[in-house]
Amino acid sequence: MNIAENLNLVRRQLPSGVKLVAVSKTYPAGPIQKALEAGQTCFGESRVQELTVKQARFPQLEWHFIGHLQTNKVKQIVSFVGLIHSVDSLRLLQEINAQAVKAGRVVDCLLQAYIAREESKFGLDADELHGLLARCSDGAFPGVRICGLMGMASNTPQSEVVRAEFRALRAIFDAAKKQYYADKSYFCELSMGMSSDYSIAVEEGSTMVRIGSAIFGHR
Ligand SMILES: *Cc1c(COP(=O)(O)O)cnc(C)c1O
């Protein structure tokens, strides 16, 4: 596996407006260093412990949190995290806000929408999403800036199912933008697409893809 080649292969398939988050979870410092040497500066992790260790080793990089975040661990990442993709409850949002205010920061976040058919995925359903958006957009959380939405499609080889789920998320994003953030240019990110489905996600309007194994190899 040549990480620089893999990165270039992925980059060639991304339109210029789409940001690549290199998902380095489970990979040690060596592969991250290789990706960094190949010009990658934004990385994603899904466990707090792993993120804090890697951020301490590579503090110059932009670190995103993409996994399920427990409220009691928010304070460990709030001082440096570049974007939290996976806000999936009011309680979590309240805790991020409280810790961010304490740290004197405004933390960029995405709300994670539930779009897959599978039971196991975290995320907000349509009602919960609207409830949170309504509260966020009226200034209730000064330590948080909601920059858009994130979603994961079903893990299925049926590409038409995946496409329909991404398309549904795009529609939710457009409606949310119109209703709550029409005059806010920062509400512009739609994080969707992983190694197996990013081409479809990009076709359906993704602005940010989270790609691990296609860059670093199979975990
Ligand atoms: C692991 C993970 C990814 C990357 O998955 P790959 O299939 O390795 O590209 C993307 N998003 C989330 C939320 C993840 O946990």
C-alpha cells in the first residue's frame, strides 16, 4: 500500500470544492506521517483517547472527530478539535457548548442525521434534527457553530439504496439551510461519503468526505 499514491487517486476523483478528511483511526503515527508528507493536513478520528494521543504527536494538523462522542469526554478534545461531525443529541450539544464557553472557543460542529436503514447507526431523526436546528439557530449555544450536517448511508452493495439515502440527506440539508441558516454562509457543509461510497456521495452533493481504508489500507 502506497499512501501517497492512494491519496492522489482519491484526490483526483474529488471536485475542487470537496474537502478530504483522512480517517486515520487504528493507524499508528507512521502512516499519518506519510499522508502528511503527501500534503494531507486534515485527519479524522472516532475515539477520544486515540485522538488526544495523535493530536499531541501532530499538533500542527487539523483534527476532526467523527465517531460517537460521549458527553464525559468532550472536555478532552474541546480545546483543539477542528470540527465535530457527529453531534447526535441535545445533551451532547449542551456539553460541547458548556466546555467550549469555558475554554473561550467556538467549536464548529455538524449535526449527524440518521439516514440509513440499519438499526445500529447513531444520528438524529427528522424531528430531533429540526428541534435542535431551531434551538441552535436562535443563539442558544454561543460556544457552538453548526456548520452543516453529516450522515452515513447503509452498508450495502446496492448503490441505488446508498444514492437514495445521500439524496435524502441533501434534501434535509437544503431545507435546513433555507429554514434556519439562509443568511449564514458558514452553514455549508454536508459530510457524507466513505471509502466505499464517496463517489456516489460526491455526485449527490457532498462537500466533505471521510476516507480511511482507501488511503491507509484495510484495518
Ligand atoms: C471509519 C469511519 C469512516 C471511514 O471509513 P472507511 O471505510 O475506512 O473509509 C468514515 N466515517 C466514520 C464515521 C467512520 O467511523
